[in-house]
Amino acid sequence: MPNIVQFWNSTLVNIVKKKTMQISKTVETGQLENGENVEMDNMLCDLIDIHKVKGNEDALRRVLQSIYSQLNSTKDVKFGTKLYDKLISVVIADRASDQVNQEQISKVLNAVQAHAKQYPWSGLCLLRKLSSISLCDSVNIENQQMPLHPHAGKILEHLLDDFVRELGLEYTCSPQLFIVIQKLLQSELSESRRLAYSIMRKLLLSISKCEDAKNDGETYPQLQKVLNSVEPHWPAYVVILEQLEKEDSHLVLPMLSGHLPRFVACSVDNDWLSWLRILYQRLIRNHNKLVVRWTLEYLLLHSTIADLLRVNLLDEFLATTNKTELYDTEDYVLPDQNIKTFVQNSGTLQFLEALVVVPWQSLPLLHWLRSMQPRQPHVAMALILKICGHVKLMQHETLRYEAQNRMFDIFEPTIESFSLGDYIQFLRALCSNNDNFCRDHKRFTAKIATCTNINEELVHFDKSLYVIIFRTDVKIGIELHKKMSKLPKAQHGWWRLFSFFFSLKLESTSDRMHILDFYQEQYDLNIDDLERFTDLNEMQQYLVNKLECVTDEEIAFVLHRGVDWYTCERLISWNQLAELNLKPSELLSQGTILTAQRIATLLNGIEARLEDESIIKSLIAYLKQYPDSVLVATAIVKYASAHWSIEESDQILNDVLEASQFLNINILCCTKSVPTSLLIRGLLSGNPLSGEKCIEYGYLINQYNYFFTSCRKRDSYINFVIEGKTDTHPLLNELLRINNEMIDTKQDYIENCKDHRIKMRIARALIRITFKGPSYWSDQLWQALLAPNERDNIRYMYECLVARCLPSVDLLLNRLQQLAELKSCQQLSLISVLHIYCISKYNAIKLEQLQCIIDVLLPLTMDKDLEIRLFVQLVLYRLLLQLEDNNIKVHGVTNMKMAIESSLGNKLLECQYEGRLLLPKICYQTPDGLQAADFILYMTYAPCDEYFADALRPNMKLKSELGKYRRSLKFKCPAV
């Protein structure tokens, strides 16, 4: 911006000259301000001052109201300039006043406007004062910008034409005006933004009327430069911003895609840069998801980090991409290709430097990392460590694991160049002690083997590193021991403790004995002496002394691991616990998972009931903490089944399954029987995912074929029921009873709520289990099929289920005789069952039955309900085609087919991918009942944790066809 004072002084000289000429004319015509009301003006001014100073807001309000009443009266009331000036000071200029409203401001502005037209000279002073108030964010003496006046937008919008007419376009179009407009555009208040749009439109109109302003470049070059910058682009710019305020703001995207490149091109010389920033901000902050997505995709494709820094938008842009909802594989995912283009255009190093300053959420960070090319050129270690810090803080364990793996792919050349110490520092930055890290053990082993200064690097091998790598490949421990064994004893450090206990994991006898021989030689730790200890405490103390433990941390570590060694090496049978005076619960609390597994193994071998069964409670508590411990779970269930009553055994089985994340068939096989109630609970188990957690799991399922979901736990129960030798009919009847009871008690429910999900799980289990036992039939199926207020995916699954389980077509024909008594939704379900049955089992239908079916359907082709009429015609047309294809002679087939073709026309093709018409294809193209249910759930946009996505992969062609219907459901409700 040019020197503001100099700019205004130069323009004021011209204004004064012009106004002096105007005043001299008004003097000649006698249009000077009437002074007959001077005394009243003074009195009102005094009243305003008195009440204002004393803080008597009620009295002040009455005075102002009296003045407003006079101004609005039909009488020819003439107030003087002094009173108007006072009104401006009190009503408008006072920032702290909270007693004024928009109506009062408008009254004052209207009065000043009328006064200025009648008395140009005094009106000029008032207009200049209002102009100064509205533009008071000009640079002050300390070169600091003052905050925008709260009424600036109102003043400018109301009086802009007067400013241009009386003060001139040169004065009005000051740099301060554009600052005010930009601040109004950036306001969070929609009214302020509306005022800005109105001001911009008025200013454009004034500019078009003042043709001479465009030729005034020599006198006012800065003005001309500003006008040349804004005038060509403001019309489209204002229209776009106004449209972004509306609910259907996405309708502006075609216009925006045409104009945005022009706006960007105009920002090369910085004049348009601030306007472009405002537009970008309004776009990425828009309430409409479609607008935000379009903007992010555009910026990723057409901008670089340098471009975003230039418009001061980088932080806000990255923050906008840091939203889990942008990576929803069930709805929308920010395209990988756009991100790759952005990184490539920006440069990897510049991108990574920007990446590390954002406090990333788990899924957005993983998606950005996935979009980066592997094997990036060498990157500074300090920068990689910062990225590792973000990955380590990811809350979702599986997403963090995938991000950790991705780090090795992206930075492989740099990681390969790390020294052993740098590599360990990298691992510490990337992984926490709780991470089950096993991604890079081969490289780790190689770095240890090739390390030439192990005596210096060994300092990095402390307790925390041991925890990280303990669950990895044992070759790391073996290789490290080889290095350590060549060093003086004083340099062994913490690893003297780890290497000994690491030997417990070794299956190779030679490797193990090599390590133990080393300890006998270096530490006088004789394994034969160790094995002679019968007292655990004595053995622990022996290890503490021989391994020369000094600190409390070293002692605690050896005591802890000593329990593992003792239980794994010394305990052969459960009876030894009593002989050695050991309490299994105490051992469990003192040792690690090795101790727990050993105790579980011993428990499996006992033949009589224990006198002290507290260990069972301890093992249950342990299982809740480590739910993947199948060996522990199996031991508990086997013991209870062998030694407890059926009721007690069922309860302990219930507790174990409650603690376990996933069902292992071995656990159920340990029992004499499994209660139906427990199986049903397993079939319906799983807390529904929602919000960001659902999006995260959907991403893992889609991108990584993630297996460990609650759906897979339910599938394990289904498989157990199918593979078991017990009668499944009671179980199926109970599932149907639960579903039908929900129909009676909860006739209406929200989509994907808990009740809806239970219904999905029941129907899914019924389809799968009955597929293996096709002889099942129950009249309860009719109630489930004809539920009046059911969701489509539940209806579709029961339509398939009933069509598959029907003992004969006669049973269905009897039901069809009652069509007239049913609601339209129930009629559709029955016709759909008929459709599925006839398409898949037409060979089992007799000719007279086919004729009966046609006779039932024909009247419905003229039904008053449009949906039924259309669906019946489509079903009948398919049946007629099938009759023709199989050379089955039924009277009038050709005429009926031609009549339907004439009636429906193009709809015959358009409706082929409607949901119900796809059900026969799903039924006869899926060899697995569970797969059929999962296709239906996928097609109807069921939550991703309610079906197994991998079951759809064997038939990608069918999935693609169902995807068309799935997309049609999405487009019916666009995201806004």
C-alpha cells in the first residue's frame, strides 16, 4: 500500500477545490443551512452529552427516540449540522455503545444522507467523518492496524454512492476501503459478508459510471492500478462468494472451475493475492462437503506448498485434510493421485517439512504416507525422527502398525544408510514399548552383524529397546550375543541380562547351549547349579548375584524373568506346585506370558479337581488383559468342563468367550455341550462401530483386507454351528423368535441403530446356517418376511431366505391368494420371493403351477400402486423370457411379452439394476449363504463391520453390478 496520508492529502486538495465552487453556487441561490433551530439543536446536544456522561442510558435512549420521531414525522423538521455530528458520535462512532441497533443506525445515516443533499458544505463534513469512521482501520502512528469498526460495513453499504458523488471516486477508492471490504469478507458473520458483497457491487457500478476515472492514471496511478486489478474479476468473484453462502453451494463449482485459474493467474503480481486467499478460505471452510472436497482436490492438483505459502494458506489447507471423514471408503476418499501430484510438484523435502508441523490424526497421516512413493532419496535423520514422532502418537494400534511399515518403505535408502546407533534411535522414535514390532528384524540383524564399533553402540541396548524387540525374530538376540561375547565384561551393560533370558525363546539346542556356556565362563553362572535349585527365591537370588545386578531396576528385571525360567524349566506337572510350596496365582502375577502359558499347560494335564481353585479366577483376569491367549482360554474351559457342573461350566465358558476377542473353535471343543443361549449371544455379539472409528475400520478393511473385526467373531460362531453335530433347528427357531419379537415391540427404528444391526446379524446367520441345512422351514419366516416397517436390506435377506427354504411352490401360491389383504410393501416382498423362487427353481415348477403364477401376476400389472405395477411387469417379463428360453409352452406368452415391452419401453433396461431385481442373481451366483447375505449388505450400504468384505472378492463381476445400485443409493442423498 502507498503512503496513506500522502494519498489522502493529494485527493483532498481536489475535493476542496470542487466543493468550494459548489458552495459558492449554493450561496447565490440561498440554500445555506437554516439556523432557526440552533437553540433547539444546542439543547438536544447538551441533553445527549449530560446523559451520556452520567451513564443514564434510559434517558439517553428517550432523547434519541424523540429525535428519531421528529426525523420520521411528516413535518419539515430541520436539524443543524451540530446535532447530526453529535448523533454520529454517539450512535455510530462510539465502539463501546451497546444501546444502538441497526434500525437506529439506518435512521441516522438516512438523515445525514438527506441533510448532505440539502446542505452540501456541512453535509460534506458529515460524510467525511462517516467515511473516516468506516475506514478507521488505516495505519496509525505506530504503523499498527486498528480493528475494524463494528458499523463500517453498514456505513459503506448505505453511503457509498454519496461518498463517490461528494468525495469523489479517487478518495473513496482508497487502499483502506479495500482493506475494510476484505475484512468484511473474512468475517464469521454472514451479515458482514453480505454487506461486503453489496459494497463491491455498488463500487463496480460507480466505477462503470465514472469513465473518466479510468483515464486518470497519471494523477492517481495507485488508484488506476487497483481498479485495473479488481474491476475485471469482481463480478464473477462476488457471484461465487454469494453462492457459497447458500445451502446448495456446490452448484457454483462449474463456474468456479472456469474462473479460479484466472484468479490465480491474476495473483502473480500480488495485487490479487489477498482476494484469492479470501476465496480459498471461504471454500475450505464451507459447510458443504462437496465444495470442500472439490477445493482440496483442485489445490492438490494445481498448487504446490510454495503456492499455498504465498497465499498464507498452507497451515489451514493441511488442517482441512487432517479430518478422518475425508478418508471414508464407504463414502469418499481424498484421491491418492492428487496427493501424489501435490508431493511431486512441491518436492518431497519441502512437503515433509510442512507435514511435521501438523498434529495429525491417525487415518489422515496414514493416507498421506500411503500416497508417497517408496524409496525416497536420502532425507535428513532429524526430519525422519519428527515424522516418526507423529506415527508413534497415532491412537489406533492397527493404523499405527501400518504407518510404521510404510515408514520403512518410504525411507528405505536412508534407513539402509543408518549406523546401528542411528537405526536404534529411529526404532525408538517410531515404536512404543507396546508395539508388536516385527517388520525389519532382518535389517536389524544385518546391522548388528556388520557393526564395527559394537562397543560404542551397545549403550543403546537398554531395557526399553529389549521390550520393543523381544517379540521379534530371535536371530537379533543371537547375533547380538555373538557381538557381546567378544567384548570385555565391563562393556556388556544391560544386555548381559537380556541375552540370558533370551535363550528361553531358542528352539535350537546348539544356539541355546552356546549362550549358556558363555554365562558359565564369563559370569560363573552354572546351568547345572541353577537347575538344582528347588526354591524359587533362592534361584532368583542366585541369578541376581551371578549377573551382578546393582540397581533396583536390574534386580526387578531378573526377579521377573527368573519366574519364567523357573516355571518353564523346572515345572513338569501340576503336583510339583504343592511340592515346591508355590502358589500358581502368585507365579502368574510375577511372570510374563511364558509363565501364564506354562501354568495353562500344566492345568490341562490334571485329572482331579483342585482344592484351591483361585487360579481359575486369576487366569480369567489374565485373559481379560491378554484376550489373544488361546492356550490360557482353552485350559480354563477344559478344566471347568471336566470338573464342574454343567451350569458352572457354562458360566465359565461364557466368561472366557466374553474376554476373548475372537472365537477359537478349540475352546468350544473342550466342552461337553454349548448352550444355545451362549451361541446366540456370540452370533449377535459385537459393539457397533460409529463415527471416526467406523471410518478407520472401513479403511483398514478396504485397503488392507483387515481380518480382525467383530464380524469375523460372529462368523466363527456360525461356522461352529454349521460344523457341529447338534440339531440347528432350535437355534434357528430362537433367532427367528428374537427377530419377530422385535417386530412386535419395535415396529419402527433408525437405520443402522442397535436394533437394526441385531436384525442384520440374525438374518445373516439364518441365511448361512439354513444353506447348510436346506430342510429347515418355519411359519415364523412369514412374519419375518412380511414385517410392515422393515429396512430394505432386512427385507431382501428374508426374501432370499424364504425363497430358498420354501418346501414347495404351493405354499407360496396359497400366500399369494391373500395379496389383496396386505400392504404394498408386503405385496412387494411376496412377489419378490416368487421371482427368486421361479428364476432359481423353475425346473421344479409344474406347468399348471406356472400358469397359476401368471394368472396371479397379470391383474397386478394394472394395480393402482405404481411401484407394484412396475415391479410385477418386470418380474413377469423375466418369467416369460425364461419360459421362451427353455421352450416351455404357456398360452399367450408372446403377446404378454410384447405388451410389456410396449408398455415399459426403455424402463426394461433402466430398471435391471434395481435392488430386488438383483436378488435372484445373488442367490444363484453365491455358493455360500453367508456370501449372499454379505452381497446384500454391501449393496444396501450396510456398515462395513456388519459383513465380511473379503467374501465378495471371488465374484468381482457380481460386485460390480451390485455397485451400480449401491451408487444410486448414495446419489439419492448427496453429502452436503
